[in-house]
Amino acid sequence: MTDEDPKLEKLEEELKAARAEFDKDYNPPSKEDENISSGARAGIELVGAILGGGLIGYGLDYYFETSPAFFLGFLILGVITGFYNIYKITMNVGTSVGYKGLKSDSKEAKKSPNYGSEDSS
């Protein structure tokens, strides 16, 4: 390979930049990808909370040499925590960082064309 023309190299770089900008503007990530990500996260949160609660309860039962009281109690707490985490994921509550992230965004709903008009008949 010999030296290429600098104009061709410059044109090639400009084309790469234009393609990247085009892809960003006209090929956004699909909603399916976001939904799959949310579903996987919800499943991991549920299983993790249940396993974590069960392991903590089992460890406390082993340490204190008790019957499965701690195991059952922490297992139930793990289930409750897992479902609460799923609720937070589906309602978009507490998933952002900062003060404004504490408030949940309202869901987009279909509104009638007359919504918000000051027409009082």
C-alpha cells in the first residue's frame, strides 16, 4: 500500500462522522432493548433479594443454633423486598440520582384534543 491522497483520507473521516451522526439521529435504540433490560433487572432483583434473605437467615440460625425461625423470617423479608424492588423498577421510582430523581415521572397518557382548554360551556 502506498500513500493515499490526503483529500481522500479527509473525505473518509468526514463520511465516518456523518454516518455516526446519522445513526445516532435516525436509528435510536429500540424500546424492546429497554424492556428486555428492565425485565432482566427485575428478575435479578427478585432472585437476589430472596437468596440474600435466605442466606442471612440461614447464617443467623447456624450462629445462634436455633430452629429455622431466622431462615423463614428473613426469607419472607427477602420476598417482600424483591417485590418492592420490582414495583420501584416498573414505576420508575428511585432509579435516578439526585433530588429530582426522587419524584416519579408521570406516565404519558393519551389526552383528548380538548385537554387543558379553558372552554367552560
